[in-house]
Amino acid sequence: MKVKVLYFAFLRDAMGRTSDEVEAPDSVATVGALREHLTSLGDPWARAFASVKRIRASVNQQMASDSDPVKDGDEVAFFPPVTGG
């Protein structure tokens, strides 16, 4: 399965780039599984995703939870939560 992964804010800085084309195994079927797969690749992913509780995701520009599905051709974005005042 091939997905486009986008990085925003501190993740972009930690990765040193804005996106990756990722070839993930067929066992990666959810946002959470994709995040675990990326982390298993080592640095820079492991370092960037070290603060997992602070990272949000979207799939094809729709907010997503760790249990939401990911399929071939999807665009998955990871970013910190947004706060305002």
C-alpha cells in the first residue's frame, strides 16, 4: 500500500521535510498502525513521533482517529493539536 504522509509544525521540523511517499505493508490498515509502522522505521520518524499524545491526524483532509482506516492512495497528515484564544 502506498500513501502520502504530510508533516506539519514541529513534525515537519523534526523530519526535515514536509512529506513522504510511504510504501506500507498490507497489515497497516489504520492511522494508528501507520504511525506505528513509521515509528518502527527508526529516526527521524521515531524521534518525531516520540510525543504521540500530542499528535493529531487526518485522512484525505478529514480529521481521523487512530482506528480510522487507511487505504492505498490516501493522504495522511500528522500535526500537533491546534489551540486558540
